[in-house]
Amino acid sequence: MKNDLIARYIYAVTRHLPQKMQADVEKELDGLISDMLEERYGTKEPSEQEIKAVLTELGNPDDLAAKYLGDEKKALISGVYYFHYKRILRYVLPFITALIAGVSILNGILSWGTFESTGEIVRQFTFIPIREAFQAAILIFTGITLLFVILERKKTKWLEEEFGIGNDALDNLPQVPGTAETISMWQPIGGMIGVVVAAIIFLGFPQIIAGRFSDVGWVSVFNVEVIRSLWLPISIWMIIHIGWEAMRLIEGRYTKRLAIIGVAVNITIAACAAFIFASGTIINPEFISQMGNMLPSERNGILYLIFGYPNLFLLGGIVLALVVDSISGMIKAFRAKG
């Protein structure tokens, strides 16, 4: 049946379902709603109030989606939240564990000359990669689980107020987005993977971020002790970013509400970045010295800023990227329907 309210209700149900299910569920719901309207009100064109009555009887779109998923009775995480929770774990965990094992092996390769026995070599390339990958998997699993438990508990307070069922709530159903207005599943999942990988490398293997110089060989870019002492702002950055990406995954489309939250998230991340990178002590003094040797004798221009103060150059790049991301999110949200 061609009706905007019905289309929005069906979209609210199907947007959280696996793509392979969406077309069949959309067709089934459309037929079910048409049959219910015809049974109650005959073949005449139904009024908006009559359509709302039928949709109210069908129930909350999220609860209906959970029934299609078969996950409506989970203990800690239920319904569409459980579906997205499983989806994130399915894609994020294997990638992170494999990558961390690879980074650990790379760290062993870079430290090859320091090994004093065959036992140390075997340990570096077997036990340590397995241990690091396992620890990373436990950390990510715990963090994502806690995040979705919090979302599950909070939904009764603010998500159900917005998306709950009833005549008033039906007026607030999301608009059916165009193709350009949807957020691909891979965007938030890729964002989660990226920030987790960056945080684990910074906290666990900062020494592999290095530059090679002809006279001294590999030199770490960062001061390892300093960067590990900054575990709190780095962890806050990671947690906030994962939570933000989870919201984008659940929302599935650009909205003004999401854009405003995105600006607040980016401001918080910028504050964390400033705390981390504002001090020059985060950069390895030997690296700065080696980079300085590559500069011309006249210390001026952009090259001196980049090579002489790499921490400020990194901070500027991060802040610029966050500003661009915020502006882009606002533009996409205000161009969208809802």
C-alpha cells in the first residue's frame, strides 16, 4: 500500500535487519498491514488515524524487528541491540586479534638483534603474539559488551521515548532515507576497527612507529614511556569513538540529532588529542634530533614546523580532520529528510 506513514513504519522495522531479510520482511509487512486495514475498514481509503490504529496494534518497530531476528528474549542485550552487538563482534574481533598478532610479530622482527637465545626468539614469535592477541580480544569483547549493556538499559529511558509506539510516537517515525542518506554498515565498523587498532598500537607497541635514518637505523617516533603514561586520555578517546560508531551503526542514517552528537564527540576527542599531543615530550628526542639534521640551516617555513615540532603538526592534522568530519556530518544531516 502506498502511504508515507506505512512506508516509514516498515523502514523502522527493516532497517535493523540483515540485508538479505529486508525485502521479504518489507513485502510481508506491507501485505499484512493492507489486510488488517481492509479487514477493519473495508476497501475505502483509510484515514491517517485508522492507519495509526493498525500500526499501534502491530507494536513497537524495534520489538517487531527483534521478533523477526528471533532475539527478543536475550538476558543482557536484546532485540536489535543484540543483532548489532553480534554484527560488531563478528567483524571486529577476528580482525583485531589477527592484526595485533601481526603487529607483535613485526615488533619481534624490528627487535631481532636484541635476542640472546633461541628460546627468546621462539617466545617472541609464538607465545607473545598469541598472548597479545588474546588480551586484545578480551579487552575489546568486554568493552563492546559493556557498551551495549548500557545502551540496552538506557533505551527504556530515552530511546523508547523517541521511538516508542502509540499515536504520538508514530508521528516521530524516521523518514525513509534515500541512498545518499544511509550510513553503510562498513563505515562505523571500519571506524571502530581503526580506533581500536590505533589505541592498541599506541599503548602496546608504540616503538614500531619509527623512522629509518642512514647513520643510526630505526628510531622510534614516540617517547614510549611518555605515551604509555597517557593511557587514560587514549582509552577515553577509544571508548568515546567506539560508542559513537555504535550509535551510527544503530541509527543507520544521517540525522540532525546524530550530527549534533557527532560535533560533541569530536570536541571531546579534540580535547583528548590536545592533552596527548600538545606536549613535545611525547616525541622521542632522538627522532627530533635526527629530523632536525635533515633541515636546511635556515630554520623557517613549513618544513621546520613539520620536522621541528611533529607533535603540533600531528595535533593540527587531527583537529582539522575532526572539523571536516563535523561539517560533513552536519551538511549530510540537514540535506537528509529527517
